[in-house]
Amino acid sequence: MTRARVRRLLSLAALVVAAPAHADPIEDFYKGKTVTIITSTGPGGAYDMAARTLGRHLPRYLPGAPQFVVKNMPGAGHVLATNYMYAQAARDGTYIATVNNAIPMIQVLDGKGVRFDARKLAWIGSMGISNLLTVAWGASGIKTIDDVFRREVTTGATGTGSGTFLYPTAMNMILGTKFKVVLGYSSSAEVDLAMTRGEVVARGGASYRSFLAERPEWIRDRLINILTQVGGAREPDLPDVPLMHELGKTPEQQRVLRLISSSVAMGRPFLAPPETPPERVAALRRAFDATMRDKDFIEEARKLELDLNPATGEAIANIARDTIDAPPDLIAQAKAAIEPTGGGKSE
């Protein structure tokens, strides 16, 4: 063997020794990157707190430990942020978002302004499940849902795609309640403020856990009366408050109201844009699941009274798909029930 050949072999051996024992393409991609979390509400609310809390803990479990920043994008009842994630956000794993769990229902029942297909979004996971409430300001004299069958009750709404609109309107059309839905509020916090000022009497689509975190005195001091809850089962703390679908007088009414309620089981979901590389979606899901088990994350989330009953990305993706692929006749009935011009009171 010539000396030149020996030198070449030694050089190759040195390169092999110097090379990393294993290459991690996920770590290589995320190292030094910034991941943006879009939240579909304004700053300070439960969505914002959930996004910022996740952003502080998840980097420990994502190879490359990228920096996380939160950007608020409220508007159009959570549709604006979802449209952005579907059509404009980078599809490389550097954008995730938290949006309202009604997004799949909005797609099939409302559709106004929708520029997304929830089946194609890359669902990462959900932090927790909390029933959504319809509440009335205590001083108004509206104590139970029975009162809304007897007198007109004004309720504020942020957009036709929001639970602030969907649930009161559905109850009007299917059950015959007398909610007068007032559109035009820019956020649920504005609707809450409007209740305190007497501009409106009620609000729909309020997360029970969010109220516990943001306005615990409202429940503790009975400043509000809880009229109904939306979800699969009653909250353990609210055993006497009826579920919306339980108010149905016929099996058909209950079936339609169950469909309208179905996406609540998605809890507080996080997603990535469609066509995000599958290996990065898988890495985000693993990091999300690990964060949900992290003791420091759990301690901080509990201090903030955030929903903590996690679900996997696969599980909430299945809920989104099943909601959108529901039988056409059932979708048609549900859609008619929440149509703004379908006879329900709104302005």
C-alpha cells in the first residue's frame, strides 16, 4: 500500500471519528430558531395565558430548544387567526396556534369568512377540556334558562363564528329561547365589561375554567347566574346546571344540539399549518405531550387555573374530522339553527 493511499485512509478515518455519533434533523432545524405561537384572542385572557405558559416550558422538550414568542391575533370569532395559520403562516414547524375549539363547527355550520379546512390542520394537542357556559348578570334578575323562555335577554357576541353567538342562537332556533344577540364586540372581555355596565344581560361561550382563572369573584360572590353549559357531561362543580343538549324536547333536537356541542371536547387545542413536515409535527406532538406531564408546567398552570385535562393531537384531529364529516342531514339542521338570518333575534 502506497504512502499516499495510507494518508487518504487515515484522513477518512479521522472524518468518521470527528463526525457526530448521530444526526438529529429536528434538533438541527430548531436550533437557533424562533417559534411563534399565535393566539386567536387579545392579551391577558385564558388563551393568551395558556400560550405563554406553554411557550415557557415546551422548549425543554423540543430538540434544539428554540425560543418561543406569542403573537395575539383576535378577530372574527377566532376565524382570523385560523385563516392566517391555514394560508399565510410558515409551514415549516415554526408556527403553532391556539384557537377556539368551535373552529370545526364554524366551518360546517357557519362558513362565513372561513378560508380553512380543519381536517387539514396539523393538530398538536389540547391542554384541557372545560365546558362552555351561558351566563347572565345576577342583578338582571335572570336566574335560570327558564327565564329566557319568558322574556327577551340581550347577549353580547364577538362574531357569528364565536360561541358567544352560536349557542344563544342555537337555543333560540331549536328550543325557542328569547336571546337577543348583539354583535359588534371585539373580544369576550368586552362582552364581560358590557354585562357589568348593563349594556347586555348575558354572554354565551364562556369557558368555566377561564372564569375561575380570570373572574373567580363572579362565581364565588354569585355576581353571575349560570344558565346552561355546553359539553359532553356536566362539570362536577355544576351538577344542577343543565347541558344545552339536555334541554331538547325531542330526540331530534337533542341530536342536533349534541352536534353543535361536539367540538367542546377538543378543549383548548393547539395546531400547526397544513403541510407542516410530518416529522416536525410528530416532534411538536411529543414535546407537547411531555410538557403536559412536566411538574413545573403543571404547577404554573394550576396557579393560573388553566384547564388541565390534556388530549393528544391524534384525538382532537379525530374530533375535528368527525364533526366536519357528520351526516349531511344533521349538518343541515344544525346549520339552519345558527343561521343569523334564520329567525333568531340578532342585531
